[in-house]
Amino acid sequence: MPALIGPVQIFNVEGGTVHFGDTAVISPKSAAKTTTGSGSNSSGAFVAVLNGISANGTVDTNLIDQPTLGNN
């Protein structure tokens, strides 16, 4: 079944895949985790961030968040 796509604005794609239309299965080839402070990982055409003090203390108890073994 055809898909109707409206206006799209893509600013940046780094090593990723962008699909438009019919897509049955998309499986990730890699997975990463990033921990950042308040407002530091924002993206868009215009970003205004007003922060006070930002502290990021992260405790990660997961050994594997998204397994990618076998995604061919």
C-alpha cells in the first residue's frame, strides 16, 4: 500500500538509514548509549536552552540494553 508523505525536514543523518514509504522490518545494526546534561543534546533548526546548574549522575545497572547480535 502506498504511503503519503508530507513535508519533511532532515538536518543530519550520521551512519543511519532514512526510509520513506512501505517498510516491513528495520533492525538496528548498532546500539549506543549516551548520557548528557540538561539541554546539551538538543537538535533542531532553532534551539533555545536556558539552564541553571546541571549535574548528571548516572548509574546504569543494565548489562545489555538492546542486543544487536543476529541483526543481519
